Amino acid sequence: MTCGIYQIKLRDSNRRYIGSSKNIEFRWTCHVWDLDRHRHVNIFLQRLWDKYGQSRFEFSILEICPKDDLLRIEQHWIDSVLPHERINISKVTTGGGMTGRHHSEESKQ
């Protein structure tokens, strides 16, 4: 389990999605699972994936860090990417992303 900041980058371009996770390898698996099933929450990343296919993307670790620093460091990396190169929907982290969030049974349905 690698805790840190990662990117999903469209090869031969500077377009990239920046993310953070306490378990980067598992998070990548979740991204691919959702993208292959055309249900990723990031419509921009999904459209690029559908257009170019998995082989045109590369996954890489940008920085390994303690989990308490994930959001701060992820924000630093997001800020370092030019807006036209960013695939992230939001340009700011939202105080924890999905960390610690629980969905009601109704929303899960």
C-alpha cells in the first residue's frame, strides 16, 4: 500500500488527473474499473478514456506522503498544473474528498 499523490496522464499530452489515496494501487484499480464500465464520476476523464483507450494513459506516483498530509500536498500538485492541462473537475480539494464519507442506503440505490 502506497500512500500519496498520483496522476493519470494522457500520453503525448500534458492532460492529467491528479489524485490522492492512502492506497494508490487499489485506487488505480478502482479508476480503471469505473472507466472500463463507462461510469467514472469525472466525465472529462471518462470521455478521454473512451476516445483514446487505456493504452494511451499512464499511471504514476507523484509523491509519497503520510495520510495526514494528503489533501495539502494534493492541492499543491493540482495548483502546479495549468488549467488547460487539468482533467480534475474541481481545481481545489474539498476538505477531504470521499475520506470518511458514508452514503445512505437510499443514495446507494
